[in-house]
Amino acid sequence: MRTKKYIAAYGFPLLLALSGCSQKDTGEKKEPAGYCISPELKSNLKLAIVALQPIEESITLTGEVESNSDKTVPFVSLVDGVVTQTFFSLGDHVSKGQVLASVKSVSLNEMQGDTQTLEAQLAVAKRKLASVEAMFKDDIASQKDLEEARSEVQILKSNISKTQKNMKLYSAGKSDFLIKSPADGYVIEKNISNGMPVSAGGDKLFTISNLDKVWVMANVYATNMRHIYVNQPAVIRTLAYPDESFTGKIDAVSQVFNENERVLKAKIVMDNNNMKLRPGMSADIVLPINSQNISALAVPTKALIFDNNQSYVLVYKQDCDLEVRHVTEIVSNNSTTYVEGSLKAGERVVATNGLIIYENLKNQTVNSTR
């Protein structure tokens, strides 16, 4: 829905008519002094070209930016222990393998003790094997004795390797387990702090997500279901960037209603190379609907000026040559209004500061009648 600009109750065209009558009655021909756009207004002036386009309406849905779950990794502790130190904050970018925290745990002492015990047993088993091999050569030991001695050495080596792999999996240091980042990305959730006890398989300690692509989840109410379809183009707007929009397409539409919100969820996959879209950010999703076979002149909604229950646009030719044109609105969508009137395709209209320029033109006309 566009916002109309209300100004004084009397109309600018009426003033032009009164000006002409005043000149006729006095017998004096007064040419109003020409109005030119000031350098200050010129610096922020934006123009739009009037174009003949198929009429297209739109609807606006609410939604929220979410992380791409296909590239999001939650982390839970693999051991019981106490966090001794953390090395990251919420929102930080981290690399795969980067140390994020350390945890002191009795499990590390147990693993280290098991490793030392197994290594000592292996040393004994190797000496025994060497002895059995020597006796086997002298026909003192049997083949069975030799195989048993070799098997004992292999079993101990396998147990040591298993323990070392576990310690590597848990990123065991000399005194603490080191928690390392499982992937490249941004920390979008953090539930860990110094001195906090953690348990194996407990609550999430943090979540890391690659934000190169994000999901915008739109809320689709039952009344809008008929307008939504896969591959439908979408324009995303956020409060953080009110003058900027992001484009995408609907990738999927859920087939069941969300139990809590009573809406269907439409997923829009968005490229996020500039990192402006952050998980948790609210968004408005503008979708085109009801494309018609009728064409009309299209102008930016911001170019319209409302005065005395009528709509006008300012046609720009030069800085000192502007015309006020009356238009009749046919229909409008989120950013474009379709009109009919004296406009022509290809003409340029003022799309910013139009109300200020209109006021100045009107005041110029009023002054010229005095």
C-alpha cells in the first residue's frame, strides 16, 4: 500500500486558472518568473522513465531469515567435563579445525592412563615374542606358542591405536580436550562459557553456519495459498536496509501447516555474498500475482503527488522546464503505480523530492498573480 502525500486543500491547477483570469481583468500580461530546481534538490534528484508495462499486482508476506540447514553444524560435547577457556564470540567467523574452547575432563586422564598401560603391556609382549621366536628356531617352542605371542602383540597394538584415535577424535591435548570448529562459517549460536560444566551428548554448545546462502522463510496464510508457487520470483525487503531490496525465487512450499503459527512455509534460497542477510532478521516478501494481459503506463509510486483528491506527476524536461500532469490511477503494487492520462511512454518524471518541487512551483504561481 503506498503512502499518499497530502498538501494544501486548494489545487495547483485551480491557481493556474485564477492566475489567467487576474491577468485578463487587469489588462496586463504577466509572465510568471521561471522556476528552476536548486542545486541542493538537484544533488538528490532521481528521475524515472515512464514505461508501458503489463499490469501486475503483488502481495506482501512476512517472514524471517534463517541459516541454511544444509550448511549448519551444531556441536555437542563428546565428553563430561568443565570448560576451562573459550576463544570465540557470537558472530565470529571461524575456520575448520580452529580451536574454539578447552575442556578439562577425567576422561582424558583415563585415556592417557589406558594408553600408558597398553604401551607397557606391548613392550612386555614384544620381549615375549622375541623370546618365543628364538625358542621356535631352536625347536623348543611350538608353532602354536609363536602364533599366540604374535597375536598378543597385534591385539595390544590395535587397542593402543583405538585409544589414540579416540584421543584424536576428541582433540586431546596434554591436559585438556580441545574443542575445534567442525566447519568454516559464522558462529550463529553460543551456549558455552568459562567454568561451565558440560556432559557428553548434552545441549548444543554452539552452532556454526556458512552464510554464503541463507533461507528466507515466508509465512503463507490460507487466503494466499492460491497465489504461491515454486520458482515464483520474490523481492525481499528488511528494516535494516529500507532502501535496498534482494531478489530470489521460491524454492519450496511446505505441504502442511505449521502447528504453532497456522501457516505454510515458503522457502526462498538467497545468495548472501554481501552478508547483509542475517539469521533471525525479519523480512517482507513481495510476490507478483494476477499478471494481466492489459498494459498501462507505469511510474514509481513515490513519483505520485496527491493534491485536492487528485494525483499528479512532475514531468522533467530540464532543470528549469517542468510540467505538472494530472493522472488517474488504475492499480498499484508495492513499488509501481499504473496510470492513465496525458503522460507518454519515454517521458521522465521526478521520483524524489517531488512534493518539494511541486510546492515551489505552486508558490511561484501564487507570487506571479500578485
